[in-house]
Amino acid sequence: MLHSQARRIRWCELFDAQHGFMVESLGADAEGGGMPPKQVITQVREAIRDVFNRELGRAPPVDTDEPKVVVVAHLAKGRCMLSLDTSGKSLHKRGYREPGHPAPLKETLAAAVLVLAGYDGTQAFMDPMCGSGTLAIEAAMMAVHKAPRIHRKKGEFHFEWLKGFDRQLWRATQDRVRAEKLEAPPAPIVASDIDASYVAMAQKSALKARVEKFMTFDTRRFQDSEPPAESGILVTNLPYGDRIGSREGDVRSSTRKWATR
Ligand SMILES: C[S@@+](CC[C@H](N)C(=O)[O-])C[C@H]1O[C@@H](n2cnc3c(N)ncnc32)[C@H](O)[C@@H]1O
């Protein structure tokens, strides 16, 4: 069934036969008879190759190392949804992260938390327990209107390999976004942590994200931190003691005192 249904899709209208492709399988499907992922991949892959062979007399090569086109087969409750991955490497992997912090936030989660907290890039910002600096780096990127992954190389977004992709429009969009970037943030952005090695990590990551010059870094206890402006926004990811031990045992009582200042 999966094979015959996948053969009904006009794959040749979606991408060219010279581009290497792969199929990924997501989801478990106990109700659907528990088809193993490998079998899902084979059925969909061969269906795609069949369609190309039937229409054009040649099939695209399978490339699992650096595929240009990725077809995702998502199996749930006896149904399989096929989709094309348009992003390529996960967008939460912004490419600036220095490894080594025991409890880093995902970049996309940090950006979402900032938006939910009401940060719009114009307020003074501080994260006094910055760890590897994710929140402050995302804040700096928002403050100077730097689009995430704007430095991605040509072809790294998978949509660039799909039929109907308009390179001129994409270039114009990238140029417009680059032109919107500000020379400096409207207000200070401060990141600090009790641990000097984490501050160094945050600084390195900020350098990779090309926002280091827009930020101030400091090694200090948050209890001793001073806000960088009269008003602004503080967003931090507290140590709960689960992943990074109990050396911050006094955090709960201190934050309570500090929040009232
Ligand atoms: C959950 S982590 C933050 C992770 C960070 N959001 C990231 O993406 O890497 C909490 C951080 O609080 C720091 N910390 C703990 N107690 C502190 C204190 N009293 N003052 C300042 N920083 C503290 C720890 O060193 C740790 O890096």
C-alpha cells in the first residue's frame, strides 16, 4: 500500500533526477502493523525511483551522506505522511555553540522564551546566570536584526534544491535582510556567570555568532550583579541543581531577595 500510494506522487515535478536524495522515517506505528523504519524507507525510496524511471527513464541517486533532497515519511496511526524537508540541518543548531556547558538551552527555545518574555530587541538586557550564553546571544541577534543562519552557504537550505525554487527572489530576500542589520544594539546586552570558564565559553560562542562586540561579559555572582540601565529586561535560566550540582544552593533564597530590588 505504502509503495503504491507513494508511486502516485509526481516526484519529477518536485525535484530533478540529478540531485541525490534520501528518505527518513519518523514515528512508530504499532497500530499500522509496526512496519519497521527500514522497510518504510525502502518502500518510499523505491516508489520515488520507480516514478522517475517511468517518467524520465532515469532515477535520482540515493545519497545518505549529503543529500540535496530529503523526503520524510512520518508514520502514525496507520497513516503515512510524506513531506519534503525544506530546512536542511535543524534550525536550532545555529552553528555558534561552543560545546562543554552541562545544561545549555536550545537556541530556538531561548529565542522563543525571549519573545514570550516581551523582549523586542530595544530594551537593555541581562542574563546574570548566562552559562554558555544562549539567551544573551539570541537577544543580541534580535537587537541588531541579525537573521539566524543568514551565513548559511549556498545550497544548505534544502528548499534550494526543489523545483520552483527562485534563486533571484532568495538572493533579494537575503540582501534585504542583511541590509536591515543595525550597526549596534539600541541598548546594552550583558551576560555574566559565576563560573569564568562558562563566561569564556559564552564569549567564544558570541564571537562565532558575530555578535560579541555588541555584548558585555562578566564573571560574577548574580547576587552582585548590577542592571546595566534604569529599566530593561532580565531573562535567565536558573540552575535547578539537577544537571549542574548543588554549588548554587543559595540561588533560591537569593533570587527571591534580588527580584524585589
Ligand atoms: C542552567 S545554567 C544556564 C544555561 C544557559 N542558559 C545556557 O544556554 O548555556 C545556569 C547557570 O547558572 C550559573 N550560576 C549558578 N549559580 C550562580 C550564581 N550564584 N551567580 C551567577 N551564576 C550562577 C551556573 O554556573 C550555570 O552556568
